[in-house]
Amino acid sequence: MLIKNRNESMELVMLKLLHARMKLTGSEQQHHLNLKKGLEGEMKFDSLISNLNSKFLILNDLLIESNKTTFQIDSLLITQDAIIPFEVKNYEGNYYYQDKNFYICSTGKEITNPLHQLNRIETLLRQFLQKHGFNFSIKGYLAFVNPEFFLYNAPQDEKMIFPPQLNYFIKNLNMKPSNLNSLHRKLADLLIQAHISESPYTRLPTYHYDQMRKGITCAACQSFLLSVGERIALCDQCGHKENIQEAIIRSVEEFKLLFPDKKVTTNEVYDWCQLVQSKKMIGRILRQNYQATGYGQWTYYK
């Protein structure tokens, strides 16, 4: 039973908006790509564990602090006898394992050992649970979800689940007995309450309003190639259609997210959207969907 959904992180949302409207450095683009790819892998894993029976409690995307240390759990299962945290990796391409480390075949570059990450999660989670009076067994797994991933010299470590093994792993889990009670639900509630919604490790580039590309982006492909009519915004690149009012509201929300210190006024939104020629239309949409504060030329919207 799924009791905590996975949401796109605010960091990824912001980077997606910035990527569409300004030039990111090479390292910033790579960070954006890594976050995007990581989310895709986690969502793929979510679809797999959604096939589990309702006798398990599933919590996705937990960020918890224990002993002044923050740790993230991609997915967590609460079963009758054990807590199972998963570290999900969407690695692509060929890697090799040597001297207890992971390396990229094409470059020989060493990467952070995901098994060490999993062990850290297990240790911190165990400390957190013991602190709150829970003594469940903890057994974590490292799940590789990309079918185009291969690890040479892979150790016979039962903590690692490779792409061809994922379906069998889920099938085997389903066959195990799991009778949950109020204690298990109490634990799930504790983890949800302890979840930190905003990560302290967010990495965003410095940006300013003047360097932003103005205009309404396509909701589907983030292209600026839109044809805007009285009622519909049509993307000339992918063909996506969107009600013009919805497109303007979405653009206002992007503006508020990127520039929380700026006031939302008709003139600001007019400048931000660019393609909308009628200030009257913008003013009407703002009045209908936001709370007006002030009067006349000093009016702004919350």
C-alpha cells in the first residue's frame, strides 16, 4: 500500500525553469541532467514496487535527520519483520567493480560507491528508529533499474539487485507473509512526520531577472515557439495546445517561484510573458485567480 508519494524536488523544478530561460554552465547542466535521470530511475522503480501486494507499506522519497545528519531514502518498505530501504540507481553503460570500488569502463573514473551510500542509510535509519523506540530489523538493497547498465566483476552481494533480477525480486517479496499491525502504521506515521520537505543540499546557479529569456514556454517541451491566440497557446515545435489563461497562470507561478521577492503586477507579468499583447487580458486573469492588494497603479497580486 502506497502511503507516501514521490514528488519532483524543488531543486529539479527550479533547474528545469532556469535551463529553459538562461544558459547554464557545463557543470550546472550536468547536475540538472543527473537529477532528472535520477528521478526517472526512481519513478521506474516506483512502477515496479507498485505491483506489490497491499500487505506492505510503501514510502517514497524520504529525507530524514538523525543525530544532526541528514540522509535520503529513495524508497522504503515496511514489512512484518523488517524495514527495507532501497537505494535506486539509474546508471547507464558499462562499469566494473575492483578492490571494492566502482569504475566507469570508458574512462576508468572511480565513482562514489553506492554500497557505501546504502550502508550509511542503514546505519542512520537504525539509529533513528532506536531513538524512537523501534527495534525492527533493517535490510537494505541497491537497485539498478536501467536495462542498459552492466557491471563487470560484480561481487556476489545479495544487497545488489540488477535489472534482470528486479521482477523476480518483486515476485519473491510478494510470496512472503506480512501481517501488519498498528505498530507498523505508527512507524510509517513517524517517518512521514520526520520527513524534511526542503533539502539543505540544494545547488542552484546564481541568476538575475535581466538575464532570463522572457516569454511563455510550452508546458510539454519547454519550447518558446508558441503561437498565442485569444484563447489557445499552440506550440509550433511539439503541437501541444494549452488554454491561454492556464498558460499565463503557469507563467505567473514560475515567476513567483524564481523571484519570490518581486511583486506580481500586471506590468511585471506583461513583461514576463511577452507574447500576450493585451494588458487588459493579463489584468483580468490576475484579478480572477489571485488576491489583489493595493489600489490603482500600486496594485499587486498574491
